[in-house]
Amino acid sequence: MVKRIEFLGGTKVSTWNIVCSLYLERLPNNTNQIPREFHLITLDERPKKCFMISHEAIVESDKEMISILEKTDSFRKRQVTEINGSKYELGDFIIRIGPIFFRTETKGIAIEVEYTPCSKTSTSPFSCTKLLSEFINGNLGPFPDQSVVQATFDFSAYPKLPNNYTDLHTSYQYLNLFKSI
Amino acid sequence: MNRHQYQNAGSPIAGVNSHTMMAGGGVSNSSNQDQNTLNSLLTTNIYECSLHGILTTPQSTFIQRVKGMMRSEQLVSWKEMVYKTTIQSAGPSWAEGSIMPSEIHVRYERNNCFVRYIGTPQIKDNINAMIRNVVDIKVSDRFFILLSNLGYVKDYEYFVDGYCYSTYSLALYLVNHRRVLQDGTKGELLIKNNMVELQCLSGEEGFMSASEHLNTYAEYLYPFIELIKFDHRNLILDPPSLQQSQQQ
């Protein structure tokens, strides 16, 4: 896949790293309670920020939130899912590609295609769904199982998200991707 | 009580930069150096050293004195909500023999939301300043929902209004506290006099020099206000309350 991107003229511009950590509440021993949990996502393109997701609540915070969690000692990191890949620029497109690691296993390859002209806050990211689908299937595919290509995403299950597309939306998509594998 | 630190620690929450199909991110690049600096900041403990007092002399003369000593004056106004955890952790959530726990403060100021972790006060009898570990972060405005999901409950809340005077290294807050009414608006003053807090930040090695610095300033202000180290051990639960809390 990387060779194909490079053959098309894609140039590697940086690394791509996403970490999704599951934190569980520290409960006393011999208790039957179900621990509270939340996910913490860090994106290497937002080095000073992290995104915390618990049920339908998602918030953006400075990365020092991790330090607060350590100091309060109330939650403990349990599982880490990580993408360690590369970012390529190909004309108006940015392609991010990398393996998904869960513990020591590789769970799959994640590919993200971004169409940079569609970057105004007023436009919906899904207004260029067709264009991106063609790009993905024509240049990176074909994919026998079309369900792996996620061309749309229903955010209606998360009413607390802001109206404009933000990194919070992105984080939700990554969390759902990691949960699905 | 630390806008000085917030200004250093907080950065504006990023806006929307791009849209993607599967997932999208920003377009900024980070260097390894930035990452290393950030990691070192995450592992560095920052402590707030402070002295406290209540202003009983005329405010105008005190302000004149403070203006002569500090560089800048700023109006401050915010709503602060204090959350306590319901999670039984092994962490240092309570100061020994005191009713001062470590707390998470959520502050709404000028449509921004900040969160501050304040650790239990350090017991350092040879240092004449109150020392608490602090972590300041900027968060999005729905952070309190997440806190509730994580098992934190709101303990109390209040409004703070006043002035912040600052120099390069320290800040003085002259503020009053107001009750929060049921509809969320400002109520009456909690105490009639203004409270003064003189504070600076320090690393783990600098408590002594920070304390000396604070006390030097406090001496200049002595004719108007006595700024003292607030000893948290004076806040001890009375025996019936202590028994109750132990039973719970």
C-alpha cells in the first residue's frame, strides 16, 4: 500500500501516531462493583491536547490531565491501542497509514484519507464523501469488503458534540474504530 | 487562586482545521524537541507557595501600596466549583489530621473553562509559606459532565471577584467571595472583608527561596495587612465529625 502511495507521487511528510488508552477506576480488592471507565486519546498532531471520552461525554483538555490522573491515583491505565504509521501528501489529499497495535498484536492497518480543500468549519466533512470514496477505491483499493471503508459516520448518537466538525468528532471516530477491531 | 499560572499553562483550545472521511486531524507538525519538552513538563511537579491574609485596613491605601510594588493590575472574575472524589484510592487525597483534601477545581472565567488539581498541603515547618502541588489545565466547557462520570461530585461553589497584581515572579490577589444562588447567579458576600493571597510558583528544590521571596514582599505590605502561612493542621475535624467520617 505504501509503495502504491509513493508510486502515485505521495511524499512522506511526517510520522502518524495515535494512542487510545482505556482507564479503569481503581476499586478496592474483593468488590463486585463494575469499575467506571473512560478512554483517553492522544493525537500526535495535537501534541499538547488529549481527548477524554466517557459514555456520551467527550472533552478536550491539556495533556497535563494525565498528570492529574496519576496524582489522584483514582484511575489506572489498562489497555493501550496504538497506531504508529506515516503521513503522506498527495496533491490535495493527505493519506495517513499505519498498523494498529493492541498489546503486542497487530490488529490491522488503518488508512485515513483527508481532502484538504474541504477544511472550512461551515462545510460538512461528508459533503465530499463521493470524491473520497472514489479516491480510496480507485487508488488504494479495490477493497473486496466495502464495509471496511467508512465513508460516513453518524454523530447523532452523540448529541453533546458541537455543531461544527472538531477534533472531538475525530476522536469519536477513532474510538469506534478501535472498539470495532 | 492562580491566574498567573493559568496564563502560562493554558493555550487556546484548537479550532477546526480539517475534515476527513474516516477521521480527521489538524495540520500542525510537532518536532521531537517539542515532544520532549512537553514530556518533561508533564513529569515536573509544580508547587504553589502562598501566604494569606484578610484586609481590614482601607482598601484604597492598600491598593496604592500594591500598585507601587507590582507591575500590572488586572480585574479578575470567575466562578469556581470544587469537586471531591468518591473513589476510594490509595492516593494522597487527604492531608494527615486535617480536613483539607486534594481537590479538583473547575473554574469558568471569560467563557473559558480551566481545571486545577490542588494537592494536599506539604508539612514543612521550617518554611514559612503554604506549599501545595498544583496542575493547571485548560479544558472544554463540558468537563464537569466527564468529572461526574468519573465519580467526582460537586462539593461547593462560589464566585470570585477582585484584582490580580503581578510581577515577573509572583502574584497578589485581592478578592472577595460570593455565594452562588440556586439559579446560578451571584449572591451575597461570604465575608465582608477582602481576602489577600500572595503566591508564586516553585519547583521541588525552590521552596526556601520562594518562601523568602514571598515573605520579603509580605514585610513591605505589613503596615496594611498581615500575610501569614495558613497552617492546614489547624483545620482538624472535631471528634464527633471524625467518628462520623470514619463510619462512612
